[in-house]
Amino acid sequence: MQTCSQCQTTCSDEAILCPTCQAELSTYSVHAQALKKLQANPRVTAIRIAVSYDACPVCREAQGVYPKDAVPSLPVPGCSHANGCHCSYEPILSEIYP
Ligand SMILES: [Zn+2]
Ligand SMILES: [Zn+2]
């Protein structure tokens, strides 16, 4: 499942462009925008791909912690889940010492 960050339309995992506003989902999906924000945040040291409990084997494989500049895009390519990929990005934050 992808969601367009421009018009909130839900699109299939295979969609390249938002069917409503034609935004390029590789840049304007909610996932892509979230990733960009995390990458721009200096407190975020790494990014984790979190999968849902019923994730397909491909997504389970993608689960894990990635360096900020080498994070795979979501939805996970090749996801075979019936309702689409439900993976999400989670930040790994640097510890703040007082
Ligand atoms: Zn859109
Ligand atoms: Zn999947």
C-alpha cells in the first residue's frame, strides 16, 4: 500500500504515478517523504524497516536496520501480501547524554 502525500489517495504497490494528482510516488508517497525527513534529521543515526506481524517472506527479509544512505524504498519490491506491503520506516535515534 502506498499513499500519496500530496492528495492522500491510496494507491497500489505497483503504481508509479498517483492516479488522482499524477505525483511521482517514488518521491511523493508518504513513505518517501517520511524517509526524506528522517534522512535530513541529524539525530537519526540509522533507519529501521519495521514489518507487520503478518508480513510476507520478502518483507521479513527486508526487515532490519539500514544506514541512512542505503535504505530500501517502500513498498518492498516483490511484496506478495494480498493487501499490499505494510512495512514502515522507524528512526534509530542517537542517545542524548545530559
Ligand atoms: Zn496524489
Ligand atoms: Zn510484503
